[in-house]
Amino acid sequence: MTDTWTTRRLLDWMNDAFTTRGIDSPRLCAEILLSHVLSCDRLRLYMETDRPASPDERERLRDLVRRALEHEPIQYLTGEAWFFGLRLRADRRALIPRPSTETIVEHLLQHGRAGGEPGERGEPVRIADVCTGSGCIAVALAKNMPGARIIATDISADALALARENAESVGVADRVEFVEGDLLAPLSGRGPFDWIVSNPPYIPDHEWDAVEPNVKDHEPHLALRGGRDGLDLVRPIIENARDLLAPGGGLLVEIAACTASDALGLAARAGWSEPRILKDHEGHDRVLVTSA
């Protein structure tokens, strides 16, 4: 009887192992991994606690647990991440979408034209998503603003491939154009835009040693590190984005909380109107918002 690995026993085993290794939210991680292997929702696990796992299921789970104990992110293990209510593909090609980035989408949906429909100029809202990564911002905006025209850029061809896959899976591939290139360069000659949004790499060098191993050891450094002061990529966006915006157009840039004051100073010196900082869901300074 003790050799029978039931759902309850597997959950307890993983919870103990993850707790010992210091994995965040050990019980939740256990539930996500087991529901992934069994192709069911988490509620079903507790409705069938005595269900025995097959040898194949145990083997697949054992491999995922091994990787989880090496601090590989749960989203990479399952191959999916949730962002703004959308299930997106997630793998090592791009940064994992995070709730803090939803702040950008929420603000634009609240302050952009409803649905991205044509305004006074008879043109739909035009949005550029710089450093798109997984495409989470562009895809979420396209899903919620069906009339908008969106261009998403990234320097990484691998990240763009993942972003295209996410656009296809959500059903918005026909409304998002993906262009490879560095920061604002791919937008030259394509404006003017009503909004430019970006979640660029912004972790400053002095904070790198404190970054959690599940991030530092597994997610692409190209999408994380922002240089000595965390503004190596934020700075050129703030300094040059105005030239690509329509009059009154807006800029939203995700930043490190510790750089909020410096980002505001950059925006003021670059001539932006009334720059301010939005807080994320956890109350941290997270997004610079301003207008041309």
C-alpha cells in the first residue's frame, strides 16, 4: 500500500521537498505541477485525492520536481504563464510575464480611446511596444483594443518568435506586426504613434546579486540587466520617443523602483509633459507615464 503514489501523497511529498529547498509558495507549486502532469485543474486534485498516479505520470512529475528544486521557474516547467487573463506560452526565449507589467496595460486601457477605434483624425489608435519579449503587452492590448494597430519590437529574434506564437494562440496575429531591431530603431518611418509602451531590461548592477536564483539562473539576462544605474535602455527611450509620437501622445515605461526619481528627472529634461510614476499592484513605483 505504501508503494501507491496517490494524489495526496504526491502533493505532500512535493510540498515537503519544496519547503526544505526554500521554494516560494511550495504547496501552490506542487498543485500546479501535478495538475499540469495530470491535465486537470487544481480543484480536481482535491476531488480525487486517492487517485493513483501511473508510472509514466510519476516519471514526468519526477523530472519536473528535479528542475523545480534547481529553482527553474514554474512557468518554464509548465510552458505557460498568465497575463491579464490570457494564457500565454512561456519558455527561455523571453522574460516571464509578470503582474507588475499589467500596470501598463491597465493604464492604457483606461486612458486610450475605447477599443482603439478611430478618433478625430479618422485613424485607429497606433501603439508601439518596444522590447516586447514574450509579446504579453502587445497581445493583451490587441485582445482588449480590437480596433488598435500595434507594432511590437525586440532585438531578440527568439523572443519575437515566441511573441508571434502568443499572438497566434490568442487570435490577434493579424493585428500585431512584429519587427526585429534595437529599441526605437525599428519604428523609424512608421509613426506617428499615439502610445509608445515598453518593459525594457532595468535591473541595476548593484541589485543583481540580490536577484532570486529562479530569475538570475534561468531567465534571459538580455531581458533583465539595465546596466550600472538600471537606465541603460530606459534612458534612450525617454530621450528619443517624443519624436515618434503624435501631438499629445503618451509614453509608458516600466522601471526599477529605485530609479523612479532618476527616470522622472530624465523625462523632465527631455521636455516631456507632467511625468509621473504609477505604482504596481504591490505598491511599488513601477511605471513612468508622461505625454508629448
